[in-house]
Amino acid sequence: MYRTILLRKKIIIISDQYGRLGNRLHLFAQMISYSTKSRCEIWMPGFFDYKDFFENIKNIPVYGVKHNFILQNIDCMEFFNSINRINKILHSSRFFRKLRSEFYSPADGNPWNYLDKSNFKINFFNGFVFHEYMLDCSKVVQDISYLFQPASQYIQDINEPIQELRSSNRSVCGVLIRQTDYRSWNDGIYFFSSPQYNEFIEHISSFFKKEEISFFIATDEEQPSKLFKNINCMIRVGYPVENLYSLSKCDFLVGPPSSYIGWSAFYGNKPLLTIEDYDNFMQKNIKKELNLISC
């Protein structure tokens, strides 16, 4: 095995578990785009807790690996834990510390330049790729879509709510209500109450006839049952992978800044209206905004 690794092209091992599902999907997609340019291999063992959500990820998620039979026989969680132990050893050595790249804020610099300059055969990547350094993934959309195709057991729950909503309305708007961690994250800058989300949805509805639009609402908390009674909608709490891909099947998406709904928009190639500020969003002409995004 070790001889095989030594003969490989440059390998980037994503050696931590930065964020939740949305962050890790975006990170792997970015790494796939980088791999096609640099012809390196990408290993993401820290994805082990989400890999069973996806049809075409059998063990350690990898990209750019021609002969994957060795990695497919390694336990993904054990491998990730071993990588963490190796990282601690490397961190204690001045020389091997250069193997490790850590990016936790834009101030850490351009990660792609760092990886390009590295002369090491194996590089350990920690953290995330921030917006300032995002690569264009359009050339690898097919590979990304294949790799992150939802597993078959989730397909019915992904499709059913959207099909039901479409049976009575021409358009379906997907809405993300994210409240649990957003109450405190970044001093609650993107936290909005349930009544505020109801106002956002009613504002969107005002630009459509009632028979034209319905809403699929994905939320991380139970919502007051009577709050959305005047809206043609379906609300689903939890269901992390099902809601992620149900959103991708809507006609357009609305939600606070989040890698979760960002992935739905990317995967489904759908317009995304981001709510960063209550007053600003309530002043928007929704149809005009959608036309601008589509241009």
C-alpha cells in the first residue's frame, strides 16, 4: 500500500470535519474543481458520517483516484482517526508542519496558492475555502452530481412533497427556516423569528396569484401550527438529506445565508434569494430579483 501511495500524484487529504453537511459538500465540490486543474487526488475521510446518504460513495470519498480498490477496503472512520493522530505528530515537527494547511478565515490567505506551491506528495488540509477564493465548479458539475446523488432509499421522500405541491400550483418556492444554531451564531445576525419568516413568505406570495405558487418549507425546528395557515405550503422538520434535495427541485429558493440551501441551489441550478436583512428583503420586488438572477 505504501509503495502505491508513493507512486501516486499529489494527494490532498481533507483531515478534519469542518462544519456540517452543507459546508462539507461545498468543500468537496471545490476540491474536485481544484483536482481537475492540478491533477491531484482528493481524499475526504472526515465525510464518513454522511457518506451513507449518497448512492455513489461506498467508503472513503475520493476524487481523481484511478485505482481505488485499496481505499475501498479501509474502514473510513478508522482511517480518519488515524489521520488525526498523524496530524498531531506532524504538528510537533517544524519540517513536517509544512505538510499541513489550515484555513479558518479569509485572513489565512489563498488556499489554492498554498497547495500549488507545496512540494510535498501528501498534503493535509484543515478548514474551509471562503468566498473570496471560491473556484468555478461549472466544468465538473456532472462529476459532482454523480458523486453526490442521493441514495435510493431517500428518493421517494425527496420527490413526493414537490410533486404534491406542483399538482395544484405552477411554481414551488423552497424556503429554508434555520433557527437552532442561528440564534447565537455570529451574534444572531441571520436569525429570524417564525413570524418574520411568515412575513417573508407572504411578501413573496404578493407577487404571484394564489393559484400560481406554493411553498416547500424546510426547517430545523417545529413551527407554530397556525402561523402558516393562510399559505399553500408543506412544512418538514429535520430530514437533513431529504430536505436538502427537495429544495433543489423547487423553482427558486429563499433563505438566510447558509451553505445548506446554497448546495440545494447549486445542485438543482436554481435561483436563490438570500435574506440578510429583514427590511431590505421586504422592500424587494421578488419577480424582478428572480429575473436579475436568471440573466
